[in-house]
Amino acid sequence: MQGRLCKDSRTSSKSPSSDGYKKGKRKPRTESLRPKGQKPNGGQPGHEGHRLDFSEQVDHTEFHEVTRCPHCQHLLREVEVEGYEERQVFDIPAIRIEVTAHRAEIKGCPGCGQESQGAFPSGVTQSTQYGSGVKTWASYLTHQHFIPLERTTQLFADLLGHRISEAMVLKAATALDRCVSPSTEAIKEQLKSSEVVHLDESGLRVLEKLHWLHVTSTDQLTHYEVHGKRGQGAMDAIGILEDFPGRAVHDHWKSYFQYDCDHALGNAHQELHYIEKQYQQPWASQMAKLLRSIKKAVDQTKAIADRLPSSQLKDFERKYDEILAQGLTANPDLPPMPLPGSPKKRGRRKRTPPLNLLIRLRDFKPQVLAFMVDFRVPFDNNQAERDVRMVKVQQKVSGCFRTLEGAQRFGRIRGYISTARKNAKNVFDAIRDAFDGNPFIPSPQSH
């Protein structure tokens, strides 16, 4: 019980949102893999400052005359201008919704007497309707910045002078989901052929019930899927890991091991810190230090070679095994004794957290050290964790999704937006292009 109470986002893989009201208190940070620098905060000596540069393309120019000399009051209206001092003001003009009236001509044919009418543009199908610009704004606010429906309608009223309905915002999301479907399928197919993918899953509230958000991603691709299950049934329905030929990086959720591909485990430095802090076992800090040393060696070697020297590999593995043996000696494979008077439970008694982690480090040593022998494999699973975090922000803002269809639609649109951002594409432009029939589709490459 003390161990469970000690766990938070700094000492385990729990999300920061699970810290509750405790997160407002200042706590010592987990030892980071990135050592703290010695430089003070702010600009460093010799740093070149930055300012707003002059623009060569000016939209408006205002001339300010000098009509009288401020020294002797002589009139200067007829004096020739010798030069100018220019100052530029960058500002946003007032934005208003524009209404375009499309009028199709109607004419009577003098030859046959039948009426003929001009053709409307392909996108103009209703007597009154919103254009792609309004839909882009609505979708950008709700899916990129997680602004709730009511506040989105308020923003339209305040900024554009026109209040739209919440139903219109939902219709825009439905239309965008259809428009980005070619990109969603392309992302999924490219993930299937990637060399390394990151995987993670996190609980998501839908219809006040627990569902699961599954993410499969690389540094350039993101795919989300919301499903009622967490395990293999959901992964089969997603359909990415079946026949996947590359390496899957994840956090040791056992369902992933049901797929016949290479695996790599994100290094559990937070768990090691928790064990050191809660159980005062020095092997945990030694293992964390060793993993950081291996990462440093890999980072230094990447610039000049594609693998570590065999002697260095053997040395790291020897140290890994020594620390592991030290930890197993301190944590014999004996279940903890039950408290006096507590009822007996059937089955094997639960192991302690240090022993569970030691067994994982022992039985999955090749997967833990995959980053050491294959430089394509990252040290951790931060890529997937970062991709999950943004959808969790949406849940934190709005509480839960009202329908499963809405949650799945949000996931597909967020996957499109995330992929566009990873490929340095302007998100607003990507959404507008999708509504115009030209969704952003990443080019196939080695991911």
C-alpha cells in the first residue's frame, strides 16, 4: 500500500493527470537522462539577440508630412523631400465572414422554348451553406487546440462577427473525417512497412465507460484508434502489427508479444527511480546509471559508425549481468508473507515490484538492450507517449467523448494533424487543403 501511494508521474509511467491535487506541490524531480547544465537561465554571453525584422513586402504605406520646421517655424510644404525614416507596424486586420451570392442565369431558348440554367460550382449545393474556410476554422479550433463546441461558437461570434451552431461544428468534423480518409489509409500502410514503430495505449472515457486509445507512430507518422479493448483483439482490429516485418517499441504490454516481429522495450528509468526511492535498493540506481552510460556511448558513436565495438558491447553486457545478479540476490524469488489474520488467497502470491522489474530485465534482456545493438531503435518510447499525451489533453478539457463514433473520428483527424505537423506542414493549411479535396499524404520513405 505504501508503494502504491508513493507512485506518481515522476516515479512511474503514470500520466501527470493522475497526480490529482498533489501535482500542485513542489516535489523533487526524477533524475533525468539529460544532465542538468551549468549555465544560468536566459541568454548566454555572446548570444546574438533577435528582433522583429523589417518586411520587404508591405501591404499599406502611410506618408507623414513635415509641414513646418520645428526650430524656426519656416513652412516646408514646397520643399523637396530628401529621404524617409521608415517604421513598420505588424497587425491583424479585422476579420469578417464574407457572403458570396452565386446566381445562375435562367434563359428561355428561342429555338425550342425550353428554359436553360447556368451551372453552379460543384461545391455549391444548398440555397445557403458554409464554405471550406468556415469549416477549416471550426475544425482547427476543436481538433488542434481542443476548444469545446460552445467556446468555438463564441470565438466565431467574437472574432468573425457571426455565431455558428454547435451542430455545424460537428458536421464540419464529420466532413473532415471523410476528406482525410485517403491520408489515414496511406499513413496506416506506411506504418506497416516501417522499420521501427512506437506503440502505446491509454485509457479513454467514452459514454462514461473505459475505452482504450491505441497509438502507432514514428517520428513522421501517427495513427490513432479508439477501441473498447486493450489487448490483442483491439490490435487485430487495427491491423498494423499483423505480418509487421520491422521492430515494435513498447512498454512491455504482453499483448504485443503475440505478434511475430522484433521487439524493443522502452527503458524504465522511472521504475528504477521508484525502487531506489521506495525500497532503498542501490542496484536500481546502478542500473539506471549503466543505461544512461550506454545511451551516451551510442549517441557518440552514431556520428562515426553504425555499431559499438564488440569489446564495448561485451563490457556493457557484463556490467548489466552483474547489476542484475546483485538485484536478484537482494530480492530472492520468495513471495512476501501474508499479514497475520489475513484470509488466504488462491494461486501464486504477488511478487514485489523490485522482483517483477528484475525478472523483466533478466528475461527480456535483448529487448531492453536493443538500442545498444541496433542504432535504429530509440532508447525509450517517448515518441508514442508524446503522441498519446495530446489526445489525453482533449479528454482533460472536455471530460469524455459522448459517442464511440465521435471518439474514433477525433482519433483519425488527430492522426492526420499530427502527421502533418511531423512533416513540417502548416496544420491550418492541411485542414483547408483536405476540405478542398487535396488532403496531405506523406510521401513513402523509410520511417
